[in-house]
Amino acid sequence: MALQQMLWKVAEETEVEMTLTDKILKVNGAVNDFVWVKVGLILLIGTGVLMTVLTKVFQISHIGHWWKRTIGGVFKKDTHNKKDKGAVSQFQALCTALAATIGTGNIAGVSTAICTGGPGAVFWMWLAAFFGMMTNFSENILGIYYRRKNKDGEWSGGPMYYLQDGLGGYKGCKGLGKVMAVIFAICAILASFGIGNLGQINKITLNLNSAFFSDVNAPVLFGGENGITVVHLVIGLVLMIIGGFIIVGGLKRIANVAEKVVPFMAIAYVLGTIVVFCTSIGMVGDIFKSIFKFAFGIKAVAGGFAGVVVKEVITEGCKRGVFSNEAGLGSSVMVHSNSNVKEPVKQGMWGIFEVFADTFVVCTMTAVVVLSYGAKSGIINLQTGVIDKTVDSATLVAKSFGSVFGKGGEMFVAIALLLFAFTTVLGWSHYGSKAVEYLTGAKGVKVYRAIFTLVIVTGALMTSSLAWDISDTFNGMMMIPNLLGVLALSPQVMKITKNYVDRKIKKKDVAPMLSYDKDIENEHAKAVAAGEE
């Protein structure tokens, strides 16, 4: 009873202070517009294009090579090698990165992009992902090249280090590199609580409640008839306990869970989308035609529909694409840098596959399901691009599955979202830990993990989208210093890539480029020469 009264009081205070929330939303909206529209998208696409050119379209010109050495070699021994106590295997690094990237963005994010920007938003998700492959490739190369080991013998890498030692290594840029590294780390920590925790848990709770407990007459804690109930609280507490057990165990435990869950959840979800899609196989031509037709906006039509301008389509598609695959954010670099790999380019190629799997496979299948269901139900007109603005994008995918599998389909999506979003929470807990480690050393990590775990239950009790909106802004704020670092170090990426191609593909006898630290480079060079990689 005391808990219920306390929550009522919090709810009443929140209602009184709605004007403050509105002000926060207004300020956040202005910052978000600047970060994403005026700066971020230009940097995002521009960096991807530049790195594609500098690496001679590596994602296409060497597609057979990177495919063979990533998912094509998934059963090879070195892919799962865990001999290095301070590292995880290449496959574990990929699964942990995918755990953090394959989340609500692949389900709710895609439907949101379509509902906001129209079918054409999918085209810009693809374009951003095509160039994002080389952005992620470059980030991972720099992450491996500039990493170092902490006092516990664990690899530490990420944008903080290549901004500090890479950008900061240029004449007169030492202070600039350090400042940008600190800004990135702070934004990464804040984003980890938002998009990496509160938002994900909130979506899990809402979907589980809708799919499994909608008929349960649970006591309402606050928010009125359709407000927060005891069910929300119980879900939050259970997720907090499970999450705490895994998160406190650090990267090794997170990687072990991700290695087992990610392949299963991705394959199961894709198979489910294929079944749903097959029920509308005759619409495939109209679906893809609408994606390309409305890539540059939707004209206003009779009935008061205002249309969607090209700026909105591009912005929404690219934002949701980055929100999903994280190429350009620099976040996944922090786990890729923990791989036992010696060759920077080798981990870079896993970054290419990561974006491919996340966007070109999972997001595309979600988009096809949403568009086919939307067209059949009258929500989306594939001929005009018009979308019913009253539709709830958060439940659109569940309804798509429900139209084929009934209530079981909605339950399947709720479980898929649970696995996707919860593993995202686990992955982001590592990202935040690495950012905290950079700022405070290892002593602050345990405190961060404890706070991060306790915050999980808060996400289950949220009713506002403020955390999502602010997280979107922090994502952009992470992206800017990271991309500036990648651009500044693009000559280094080009040299390392050329060195790898000369040695591994053209079979030239040249010395390898493996680390900025000479001691680490010598150690790795001996291992490479001995055939250990």
C-alpha cells in the first residue's frame, strides 16, 4: 500500500511538472535537429562514401574474401578461439555486437520509419547501410589498431582511444583528441541508460503485457485505467534480477549468453517473417516498387494528406538505420576491440557482416512484412505511399504476425522483442562499462554496473517517450566525434587495408600493420608469422 501511495505521489508531481517536460522536449528537439539533420546525416553518409572510395569499394570488390572469412568460416577453430584470457572469440565479439544492435530498432524502429517517412524510408536505410558497412569496417580497424590492455589483462578499445591516440597523435591535436574522447565517453554512458536500457525494457514490458497479460485484471499502480500495473513492476523486477546476474559477470558472461541467444533469435525471427511474407508473395513487386518510388517523398493527395518531403524520408530512413545497425556511432567497436584477433582488417570484415545481417537481412524482412500487412489491411497504400497516421507503429509488426498466426503470432513477436531488446541491454551495459573505465578507471565500472542494473526496473514503469527522444539525441552526439575521428584517421585506415590486401590477397612479402603500440605489434607479428592467425 505504501508503495502504491508513493507511486501515486510521483505520478501527481509528474503531471504538475508537465511544462518542464515540454521544455525538455523542446530543447531536445532543437538539439536533435541540429545533431541529425544539419550535421549528423552529412557526416554519416559522407564518411561512408569516403571510406568506400578509399578502400576501393571493399564491401563489393572483396565480397568473396570477407564473406569467406566471416560467416563463411564460422565453424573454423580460430573463429571460436578463446585462448587469450583478456579477449573473447571473434564469433563472440560479433554475437555481442549483434546482441546490442539487433533490438527494438529492427522491429519497432523499422515500422516507425515507414509510418513516419513512408515506404521510401527503407531505401535510405539500405543506402545508409551500404556505406555504413565501410564506416563500421573502418571503426573496427581503428578499434583493434589503437586498443591496449587494462590492469586486469582485458583489451580496452573504442573511439575514446583512437580519438585520444590517433587524432591526438597529429601535430597540435593532442588536446582536441582528448576532449573529443571525453565527450564521446560521456554521451556513450548517457545513451547506455537511455537507448541501451530504459527504452529497451519499456518496449519489452509493453509488448509482454499486451501479448500475455492483457486479460489480467492487475491492480493499477498509477496512470489511470490503462496505466502502469503490478504486472509491469513484476516484469521489471524479473528482468532486473536476470540482467544483474549476467551484467555483473562482465563481458565474458555477456558474450557467452550472446553466443547462444543471438544466432537462435535471428534465425527464428527471419524464418517467421518469411512465413508471413509468403502469404503475400504476389505483392512482392508492388512492395519493392513502392520503396524505390517514394524514396524521394510522397506527394499530397486528396483527403488532406500533407505528404512527406524528401528531407523527412531521408532523415527518418538514415536515423532508423543507424539506430538499428549502429554503424557510425562507434558503440560496437568497444566489443569488437575485445576480440582475440590480431589483424585489424579481419575484425573490420566482421563489422561489414554485422551491418549486412542487421539491416539487409533482419530490417528488410521486417519492412516487407509491415508493407505487405499494411497494404492488405488498408493501412498503407502502395500506389500512393499514403499511410494511416492513426496506426500504432509499436504494434504494427505484432499485428502483421497476428494476421497470419493469430494470437500466437503476437506472442512470437513479443518473445522475439524480449530476446532482441534484452540482449541489447546486455551489450550496451558493456559499452557503458568501457566508457566509464576510460573516464574513471576500473574502479568506477562496478558502481556503473550496479546502477545500470537497478535502472532496469525503471524502464518497466515508464509511460513517457522522453527517454527515447533524448537517447536519439545522445546517439547523434556520440556519432559526431566518432565520425570526425574516423575521417581524420582515414589515411591510416587506407594504409592498414592496403597492407592487408597486399599480404593476404596479393601475397606480397611486406611487414604487417597490426598496432600503433610497437610492443603489441611485435607480439602480434610473431603470432601471425607463426600461423596462429
